[in-house]
Amino acid sequence: MENLYKVFGRRATEAVRRLESGTDRAELELPGVTAAVVDASFTVERGEIFVVMGLSGSGKSTLLRTLNGLLPVTSGRVLVDDTDLTGMTPAQVRELRQQRMSMVFQHFALFPHRTVEENVAYGLSVQGTARERQRTRTAEALELVGLTGWEDRLPGELSGGMRQRVGLARALAADTEILLMDEAFSALDPLIRKEMQDQLLNLQRQLGKTIVFITHDLNEAMRLGDRIAMMRDGRIVQVATATEMLTAPADEYVARFVRDVDRTRVLTASAVMEPAGISFTPATTLAEAQETMRRHELTGVLVADGGTFAGAVTRGAVSAADGAGSVADVLDRSAARVTADTPVADLFGVSAAAPAPLAVVDGAGALLGMVTQQSLLRSLSITEDAEEEVDAHA
């Protein structure tokens, strides 16, 4: 999306000129004109969940409908790879939607008098897919969302969560590379909503779709999004990961928005870890280890062997050996280790029981850094700059 404007009203072109010259949306003073999206630019990477977050009236749903041509843009471009959707004919846009994009709506958008199977197969039938292929794709999609055995039911016989699964299955059956999801889970009760979020994350791990997900719920945005675009008054005010938005909000509005988020559920070990500035190898002599730990007042130190985490040693174990031998002789090879994506909430108990810093490792066991109790405590508060900015504008 490049410098996109979507303005409703007969004087839309004049409104865009004013907005481009710096006029605020609230100061347009053009009767009958509504600037829904103002100068929006971003890129969605292949295979990511890109969440557009904003309050009611921020322009997020309008933005989504410009992505697949349901709404024509007033100015700017929408590119799918190198194809400019804004330059297509209506027939070409319809073909693009059928072949490359599927949409999941907030209120299910199911045909009430068609069975689950018929609803899921609808997009395939519109594409002119052969019936045998329709049955195969429909069965596969229903299995993915856990609805095998419900093919002959009508939507009215299903719970809200199950109806939303049918909508998701219909999008998956079309086998498009892009999914557009407009407040897809907001009509569900909290428990079912979380189940659907889990379902989406599991499916994404299997299928690797490119997903643009619209929501007004910050916790949902931070749970699902690889990156999040925060919208306000039609403008995108920040595009960032959840961690970046928490630790470096772009302005006072974002800082206030994220202030009450449970940071321990969003931040991970990678966000709070420190370089393992002092570490030993198994060959480090105990005399050297003892002196280093005494000088730096350390109770435990991580040990790496050729970059791979090997364990940890404690000051007590080193002292008890009385300087004879090497670190390998007192190495605790079962010392606590966590992965970079471990939520901070899961680190506190492990850290409290560990005599040494927590080792952060990758899938191959390489030592990436360490988490200390001090770094965990720092993770509980928002950044000082963001705090001051919020208070200054309160």
C-alpha cells in the first residue's frame, strides 16, 4: 500500500489535496466528505500475520476493503507483488480476488439455507472448480478447522465459534495465498475467541498464508501479529512488532494505548536478555573462575563450549573445589535454559530457582544471551521516556 487515501463524498479529490498539504482530517470542513484512510503506506511480507489495529472509526475496515478492491481508492496504489490493483478493471479485480485473496468476515457471512459443506465449497464453485476437486478441497479445509462430520449441518445448528470455523474453512478451501480477516473473532465470547486465535496460529504454522487481520482488541493484536499497524483518525501512526510497540511507542497515543497491556505475556526472552558478557569455557581453570566471580561479585556464570551452551557453575561449587582443576569438573550440565521466544511470564519461576542467569539458546543449543533477575524486573514497567510522555499529555 503506497500513500493511499480513501475519501467518501463528491469533493473527495479536493479533500485529498488539502490532506496532502497538511490539513488535519478534523479540519477539512467539507460538507458530506469523510476521509476514512489518510496517506497509508506499508508492506505486508509473504507468510506473515499483519494486524491492523485501531478503535472504531479509525479507518481499519475501510483500509482492508481497499486491499482487495471492494472499495476503489481515491488516491495512491495497492500492489499485490508487482500487480497494481488500482489500475485494474472491475473484472480483473474480481478475478484477482477469486484466485489470490479470500476474506473472513466478523458476522460469518454464511448462507443460512446451505449446508456446511455447501458453504465451504461456495468460493470453489464460483471459480468453476470441478465438483470432485470441490469435494476434496472442502473435506481438507473442514478437517483443518476441526469440523469433519459436520458437513450436512445448517449454520443455524452451529454455535458461533463453529460458524466462524466454517467461514475460515471456506477461505482455506479457496486455497488463495492471502487471507483478509475483518474483526473475524470479535463477535465471539472470550473463551471461544481465544480458541479461534489458537486455531489460526496453528493453521498459520501449517500453511504459512499471508494474513491481514483487522481488530480493535490490543491483546488480540499482540497475540496474533508478527507486526502491527496502529491506526488513528485514518492515519497509520506506527508499524512495529508487539515488543517494539511496548518498548518504543511512536507517540503519546500509542504509549497510552499499550500502557495497561500485560507485558509479561507479550515480551519474550529475546526482548529482555542481555549479552553473556562474562562466561567460561569448560577449560577455564577453577582458580581463574574463582577470581573472576569474586571480582565481579557473581554467584553463577554460564559456560559455553565453542558457542554452544554447556551448563553453568556456581560460586559455591568453584570455591569448594579450592582452585584445583577446571570448570568442567564442577559444571552443572542441567542448568536452566530457555528459548528466545519464551514469554517473560514463564521466566520468573525458573529464574527464582536458578543460582545462575538463565541461558537463552537457539534450536541448535547456541548461547544467544542471558536473562538475569534484574532484567526481568525491568521488563515489568514501560520505558521511562514513554511514561514521561504519557504523563505530560495526561
